[in-house]
Amino acid sequence: MTYRIAAGLSLAAMLPLSACMETTSAESVGPQASAEQACLRDVIAATNNPDAVVLATDYPEAGTHVIVGVGPQRARWSCIAYPDGTTGGIMSLTDEGAL
């Protein structure tokens, strides 16, 4: 009898947690994550290389400045993400701005 009560409490305790595990929209992960994801998306498209990670994020007034590392040697790329989900200023910091 005690086993059933303990199992019931465990299940009841887990139900509220399952509702907290879904984060699918850009708004639900916050502006920093949205900016980073937008820059990752567009740097990957510009370089045609899916091996990319965020190295740094800065918040100047005009938009969110994100540094992305591309490839196994993490060549540095610069990107500005704007609140509407667009990006600009994508350029290589390794090859003096070349794409």
C-alpha cells in the first residue's frame, strides 16, 4: 500500500515539470537566444558550413552583436541581430570581411 502512494506522489510531482520542458518559439527563449540563433542561421547560410557555434555576444544600442566560430578551427565571423529577427553585417573577421 505504501508503494502505491509513493508512486502516485512521484507521478504527481513530475506532471508540473513536464509542462516546463517545452520551449519552441523564439520569443519563449528570450532575446539573447533569439539573436544568437538568428546569427547562427545566417552565418551558416553565408558560409555553407553547419559547423558553427556562438563564441561571444555583446549588446550595443543598434542590435545584438554576435561572434560565431565556423569550422573546426572556429574562424571568427561577426553578425548583428535585430529585434525583428533579421541580421546584417555578416562578415569574416579572419579574412578581412570576405565571404
